[in-house]
Amino acid sequence: MEWPNIDVLRDDIKDFYIGNKFAGDLIKNDPLRIRVVCLGEDRKKVQCPWVAYFRRDEDGFTMRLNTLKPIHTCQADCDMLNRMANANWVVRKIQDQMKVHFKTMTPVFIKEEVMRVFHVNITYWTAWNARFKSLQQIYGDYEESYNMIPVLFEGSDDHLFVVKNYHGDRWAVNIVDHTCECRAWQMTGIVCVHAVRVLLPRRVEWVEYCSSYFWVSEYKLAYTSNVKPMEDVKDWPKPDPTKHVKPPPLVRGIGRPRKERMRAKDENENGHVYKKRKMTCSKCKGEGHNARSCKGPAASEVSSNGSNAKKTASRLKPKP
């Protein structure tokens, strides 16, 4: 049996432990060779003869099984309390599911899911720790993410500040005019992250720094006046059919008015529309070319040849 590298082998060894319901230990664990033994029923006090030897191949990556003694004298863990199923093993098993359903993957759900799929009874702390480590692998470390928030602000005045983030980018914030160079505060009316970095140590009321559009008081003010009910359609005033609606007054534009109307492209000064004429040859009477570029016979020759041919055909035709 072969494995592509030592990391895959170590993961498969732990899966083999848990799948066969026994606990083991890596007595020899280095990049060249691995020796795995069974810990038995009472941890290391009563040893089990089961042992496996693995060694790295000549290519420097592939791990190969050299020796295996598959005899167990210990009893299987029927209580499903395998201590080899630690938080790191649980993370490897739930990582794909956590990326999609992280909101519903609570520690209790993870504990029940591991029991249902792998038949291993893990503790609540193991499930909680596995969920925390899995979220760190997906979204990054909390401390590293906190460093991405603007961490430094320098005040040039009581209301003017310069905020700098982890990468060295800077933004000017004015807490009196409610402006920031990122323009998110002005466009949304909600305090941006750079302004939060300035206002957070001051313990201010956030409502004062948000647009009044989001205030509950402004929302209630819009409905303080009475809304008059609308009359029925039959009670609407009838329009007078004799009354004509006049057009709006004519407003002259700037500049001298035009004396002539705008004409179409194919219209002359007299208002006549030009008709497109096809070029006709005066020699052969054909279209699309003139007599200078004509290469065909003259129309008179064609007509004379046609009449002569008709006369000859009539002469050769037998009489009844």
C-alpha cells in the first residue's frame, strides 16, 4: 500500500483508528519512517501486539507500508468514546459542510452529526473547539482580522482626524461635517468604519452621527398630519366637454429664429424629393454602367441579328 505523502498517511492512520474502534500511538514519527502501535484497553499498561511500519520511498514523497501485524488482543471500544477523535479530526470531517451551513452547525449539531456518520461519541467541548477552529480556517484568525481594521488615528484638530489602516492607507474624517474621504458616510448616511474608529473611544450617541432619514422620530413625523380620505369615482367633478385645453404659451429660444425648415437629405430647395435614377448604357441599353465601360454588343446589332434569325427560321419551316 502506498500514500502520496506523509500528511495523507497520518490522516488515514487516524481514520483507521477510529473506524476500527481502537486507540493507537505513533511511536516513531519522522519524515523517513513511522511506527504505529495499539495502546490496548488500559492505555499503555497492557500493550496489544498490533503494529504497523511505514517507510518513505526513494522518490522522497511516497510512503509505503513495510510491515503489518494485524492481530488484536484488546477489545473494541463498544462505548464509542474514542479519544483519537479530537477537535482537529472533527474539523477535517466537517470542513466542507461548515462552509455552506455554518449558521446551523452548532456544537450540539456537530456532536450529533459525528455520532450519526462516524459512530463516535465526542464531548461538547470537542465539538465547540472544532467549530471554532473550522471557522478560523474559513474566515481567518480573529486577531489577524482585527488588524485589518483602522488601527491608528491622528487628530489634527478637535474634529479633523486622519485614519490609517493596517496596509498604510489613509482617510481624512470630519466628525462635525459628517464626511470621510471614502465617501461612504456621505452617500449612505451611516457612519463608515473609519469614522467608527474615531468615535468609538469617545462613547458618543451614534444616532447623532447618522442621517435623520434613519431616525424613528422622523418616521413618526411623516405621519403626524391627518390623511384625508379620497372621494368615490362617481363623486368626482365631471369635465366640461365644451371647454378646450389650450396649448402652453410659446417660448422663443435664444438666437435668431430659422427662416426655413429643416429639409430631408433627399429634398431640394423647392421641396421636391430626389428620385434615385439607375445608370443606363446608351449603347446596349443595359443598367449599372455607361457606354464608355460597356463591353457588350450594341443594342441595334442585337435587334438586327434577332430579326435575321427569325426570317431564316421562317424560310426553313416546312409548309403544310
